[in-house]
Amino acid sequence: MGLLVGDTITSINGVPPTDVIEYQRLTDGDNVVLLVQREGEEILRRLTVIKDAGQPLGITVESAVFDRIRTCDNHCSFCFIYQLPKGMRRSLYIKDDDYRLSFLYGNYTTMTRFTEFDLERVVDEGLSPLYVSIHTTNPELRADMLRNPRGATSLRWLGALLDLGIAVHGQVVLCPDVNDGEHLEETLADVLTKYANLRTLSVVPVGVSIFTTEESMRPMTRDEALRTIKTVERWANVAIAVVGRPLFYASDELYLIAGLSTPSVNDEDIVDLIENGVGLSATFTDSFANRTPMNSLGTGFFQSVDGAPALG
């Protein structure tokens, strides 16, 4: 008898898989040996699968991460998890800061829990692109925003990833009176000089719900959104002159807050940013007007891994 629903694969070719990325790599060969734990049985079952290299096993796994999701130990004042109402499903309250979920689903990671071992694996296995929450390049301000002293130094991993050829998309969650204005100018200038190989940097306004307990957090005003858009677009033009591409993108929500139409962008520009609210409105409008499907953006596990729905 083969595998049954509820069976636990304890090892593949002698290696205990820690996540679906490793599972995919270990099962890619032509001969696969599985050790399986079946509920109610003490002795492991050994199954040998003879197949063509690259042929999938046809197994549906329960979760993308088999060990434990690496949870976030930051305490950001703008964190949306802290702004959720009580009584919702448990998965919504999980704060992850896991580079694996960044690769698989496009989740943004602050890299405050990133390690040398993680860097080695990302590079060896080509886990690219990744998504990094930058917020500001000012070390003291970043540590203050994340409420984690490692926030002041963890962007060194961003530099290492870029130097080693990993594609990275960055994000700035813009909080009025915190990291906007001159701080945003400094961040965009630093990105262009220190992290010019960054694929994109999206600037998105902070979301504030009625459940927030942070007195310093407030929604962005129309005038603030207008100023931010002008800043981002100005630096995008500078980036075009310096590195040959816009690099910086203002999110659709900034344009909507400002009362402006969202600009049209090419699919090539926004395919990795659609889940971050860049180009979604324009893409939907164009799709509706031209009666064309939006499936060119790609969704689904390993179909377009970095465009899959966010965990939750």
C-alpha cells in the first residue's frame, strides 16, 4: 500500500525535509526513497518510487513549512497583525519573518532573524526573488520602527544577497511624521547608491485600522500622498538616468489617496509587485476595458511562486 492521507514523510533519500522547497529538490530525481510514519504505527514504512527525473510524485503536502514557521520578533508600531480584531482564525495572527515564505509567497521579511546559514542556502539553491522590508536606511530609525535593535544592522544581509546575485524587491511602509519627508529622501538616495541592484522598491502608505493602539500611527493625508508621489516619481527618473530603470514605485493606494489616476505599467514591471499593491488597479481597469484576463500575472503554488497568495 502506498501513501495515505495523514501520513508523515520523515525523510526523503535519507534527508528530513524542512520545507516544500527542499521537498521539491529531494524528489526531483529518478529514484526516491521515502520513510513514512503512519498514525498508530511505531515502525516506519520504507517506500521506493521509481520514476523519471523531474516527474512529480503527485503528493499534496499539508503546509509549505514542515518544521516551524520562523516567527517575527519585531514589534513594529505599524504592524497590521496588532491591528486585527479579536476572534478571527488563528492563522491571521501569525507574524512570520521567514525567508522561505518570502520566496514562496512574496511575504516581506525584515531579515532581523536572517543568518549566515540562511544566506548560504538562499545562494546555493537560488531562492530568488526575495522580498525585504526596508522602511528606512537610517539604522537608528529602523531599529526604532521595528522596536528591535537588530533592525539597525540587518540590512547588511540585503547587501550580501544583492552582491551574490539574488534578486530582491524592497518595500517602504511610509508612516507620516516617522519615516517620510527628509527620511524618505535619504532612503531613496541610499538605495540608489548602496543597493542599486535592488530589483524594485515599492513605497506604500501605512494602513491604520480602528483597532490600533498606537497613538503615533495615523492615515496619510491627501497632501502627504501628493508630496510622496512627487518624491518617488522624481527619484524614479533619477534611477532611470543612473541605472536605466525606474527602480522606485509608488503604490496604487498613494495615488488613490491623492485623488489621482493610477499610472499604467507594463506587466514586466509589476508582475512581482502586484501583491504589494503596485499596478493592480491599472491592470484591473485595463483588463476590464479590454475584456482580457489577468491570469498573465500568474498565481498558484510553483506556477508563479512569487505571485502566490500571502499566507493566511
